[in-house]
Amino acid sequence: MRRDIPPLAEVRRITEKKRDAWWTVLLVDPVATPLVRFTAMRTRVTPNQITWGAFILGLGSAACFAFGDWKWLALGAVIYHFSFIFDCMDGKLARLTGQGSVFGAWLDFVFDRIRVMVCGVALMWGQYDRTGDTFYIWLALGVVALDTLRYINSLEIFKIRHTMRKQIKARMRAARRAQNEAELAFMEDLLRDNPSADIEQDLQRAAGEAVGYVQQPSDDTVGAEADAEAAPKPKAQVIDLHQEFRQKFPAYLRVRSFLLRHRIRAHLVSGIEFQMGVFMIGPLFDAVMPVTIVSGALLLVFELAIIYKLLLSTRDFTRTIDSFEEQKVVTAA
């Protein structure tokens, strides 16, 4: 038995994400985190082995779905939930024990996509065989398509946001070298790190007020010269790439602040909730078709909201870049 595994409270701090889907926070983490601690202390199981276990359970769930009868649907739903718990445990175990790997991340991603595809096809085929309704065939295609769309959309949005941040940081570094200006901070990061102050800060930003943040000293500044440390700290320039969105939807800010304080991300219907609706709620209540349609519609609504938010963010990005150019012209003059 390993004795270097910390208490449960510390394991939660190490393994649980700062923000996660509400289904994971409320229904998975309370089970997965203690299991991860027990696994790390009592076994030599690796994260990749847990990934395989989650995948095998997912295939077992698909086999149950294929029978079509409600008892098999209910059993498949329960197995699928255990499969998802295992799927969350592999990453937690990797963070706790330092056994994470690039290949493990790839394996987890690929197995997740295969599991959704196989379970979606098996579930809808079982219902088609049970009822003869060809609409279930279209639902199978819809489940696979929506899951694929969600991942493609998420990846591309991440790449675009990363590119915008990279360009802004490059412009700001050039400005600091030329004018010795303050450091750069992004509003999104400040609000994520300090959710208790979200309402006040967000409402000020939504009202168009100027918000200043004093940059805290980092580990890199501990060994700085005494005269530099004695000098007053400049206020960090805050770049808000969601300013237009905040101005248009101020009520959203209070909801987001509340959710952040409980580790729940504002994207309330993501791929996780979509999967749970299709593969758990629908089968458990023998209502596969209506629950799948509602889950798919809600997922599309939230994905479109993210795309709209990205559109507004690109406008803020353009204004920010233009402001750098204007400052450059004024300085040159």
C-alpha cells in the first residue's frame, strides 16, 4: 500500500478541475475522486488500464442497448454511467500519480469517440428493431454527427482564441519594450481565478467602466533587485476579449459567477450532458427518441451560443489590435 497519497481533501484539490460540467461535478466527482485515491493507494493500476476499462464497459453498454427491451436499456444506462466514471478516473489518477502521457491522452480521446459512436448505433438499432420506426436510423446518424461537431467546434474555437491571445501578447511585448509599460492580463483569466469577485468586476465592465488590476508578484520576481521591488507596482493592462458579450448579456454574468463558485462551467449542456441524456436518461425512462431529440437540440443551442460569443470576441480582438496601431501612430507623432 502506498503511503505517499495525501488525504481526500488534498486529492480533490489535485485531481478535480477548477471548472467542469455540472453532471461531472454533482454526480461523478463525489464517486470518482475517492475511487481514485483508493486505486492509487491499494493497486498498481495505471491510467491507461482504466481507459481500457472504461472502453470495455462502454462496449458492454452498447451490447445491452442492442437488445432494445427496457430492462436491457436500463442495464445499459447503468453500465454507461460506470463507464463514464472510469473515463473520468483515468485523468484524475494521472494527475495524482504523475503517470500521465501524451499517448494516454490520445487513447482516451479515441476511445471516447468510438464509445459514443458504437453506443449510439447500438441504441438506435435496438429501438429500430423493436419498433420498426426508421427515424431511429436517422437518430443514430444525428448522435454521431453531433458528437463529432462538438469536438471539431471546441478544437477550432480553442485554436482561434489561442491565436488571438498570442497576437495580442506579441503586440504588448513590443509595446512594453518600447515604453516600459505594465504587464498584460486577460479579463477571462482574472475572473476564472477569482470567481468570488465576478459580479462586481463583470458589472463594472458591462457598464463600460474602467477596471484596473494590480499585478501580483510572481515567483520570478522574488530574486529581483531591491530598488526594483521597492518601486510601485504598475497596474496590469487588462484585455477583455468578451467585453461586447458582457455588455449585451449582463444577466448572464450573475449566473456565471454563481456557477464558477461551485466549480460548474456556464456551458450547461455540453457533450457530457448530451451523452448522459441519450445513453442514460432516455434508456432509463424508455424514452429514447424524445430525450435524444431534446438533448441534441439543447446541445446545438449551447454550441451556437459559443459560436456567437466567439464572433463578438473577434470584434473585441479587432478593436484591441486597432488600438495598438493607434497608440503606435500617436507615439511616432
